Amino acid sequence: MNWPIEGLIKVLATTIAVIFELFASTDYGGGPGIVYIGDIQHATMYMFFMISGIVDILLWKGGIDIPNLDYVALASAFGVEGLLFYNHLGGRTLLDSHLHGLLLLPVAGCVLGCILEVIWRQSLLTSLLRPFSVLLQGSWIIQAGFILNPPSPIFEHWSEDDHEQIMLTTLMFTWHAISIVIVMSATSIISRLCTKKHCLPQTGSNYEMMDNSLLPGMPQLGSLPRDMTSQYRVDGRDDEMMRSGSMEESDESIEEFSTHLTRLT
């Protein structure tokens, strides 16, 4: 059974995050009520991703049957995230505002990627835009955390009003982007090589394998008109007989096929 792993992870992770943010908004229980509105904004973002996970689970269970609803729910979650981050910049330092402003770029890429995936399902480039944007968003959030709140004294604290350091953060953002492109490309190449090595393509028909061995001198299947070979390929009787082990029926079919080819020649 294929479980909706992505949906389950969304619901579990966001539930924990919402509980933590709501608790943090009350100064961890020490305030008279909601003290930090920013934590409520974070909880709201998590709740929309929770809704996206619930939609994934309901679609998997068959509880709802609305085409592309999972893409719409995910695009809405990223859209709400971008809206709240955009209005999260007031009253902050130049460096802090710049870091959050750069974060809006991959968030917008996530929204655009979800929309394009609905329109062009078979396009490889559109299917790569969303994972690229998600990875860039995650790596940049971690980088922004190290810049604004160094986890250790060994990390130098950044000057939040230095224009050169702000320019450096933009340069670092491009480094994150190109690093993710390299990682995704390497992953794709390794996956393709492993697939070619361990998952060789299957032949389309047993008759194609015996063109030159069992029927010497006979015309090959590739040289016959399509309407004459389709009856031996479409119904799949050859593969079914091989799986069932019925050698008598297989011999009869081969004899019938050989007779048919003899008449053609």
C-alpha cells in the first residue's frame, strides 16, 4: 500500500510547529496572553501547510475528487507565506529586511512552480522549479538564521547597517542558488546512471526476441506492416502464456505465427 508520506509529514511537522509557535507567542507561558504577534504569523503559515497535507491525505483516501486540488492548496500555502513575510519587514534593520526580501524570491518560485506544474504536467523544467525553490528557501532560512542570530560566539556578528555586508548577503544568495543547481544536477546524473545499470529496458514482445533465432530466413517483425504485427503484440498473449507456463499453447501460437509469415513470403 502506498501511503501519502508527504501529506503525513506535512501534518505532523506543522502540528508540532503550530503548538510551539502558539506557546512561544505567550512568552513561553510567562506573559498575560499573546505577546509576540510574529509568532502568530509563523503559526498561520504552518497552518496553511497543514491544510495542504490534509488535502493530500484526503485525495489519497478518495474522500474528495477535485482535480489539481493538491497543487492549489500547496500554491495557496506558499502564497500566504510570501504575503506574511512581505508584511513581516516593518520596523526591522536594513540587513534583516534585506534577508527577508531575498527569501521572497524562492517563495514566489514555489507558487509559480505549482501553477506551471498544473498547466504543463509533462515538462521537465516546470517540475524542477518547485523543488529548486523549496531547497533554496530552506537553505536561505538557515543562512539568515546564522547571520541574524549566530549560534556560537565563534561566528562573528554582522553589522546590520553596513551596506557592504548587505551586498555580500546578495552574493551569498546567488551562491546558494548555484550550489542547489549543482546538487540537483549531480543527483539527476547519479540517478540516471543507476537506473541504466540496474533497470535495463524490457523488450516489447517475446516474438521480437525470436526474430533472428527461432525464425531464420523469415521477415522480421519490424519489416511487416503495423496491422499485421499488432495482433501478436497488443493482446499480450505471448507474455501471459510464458508466465503461466503453458508450453503447449505457446508452441501452437508460434506455429500459427510461422504459418502466417510463410504465406506472406
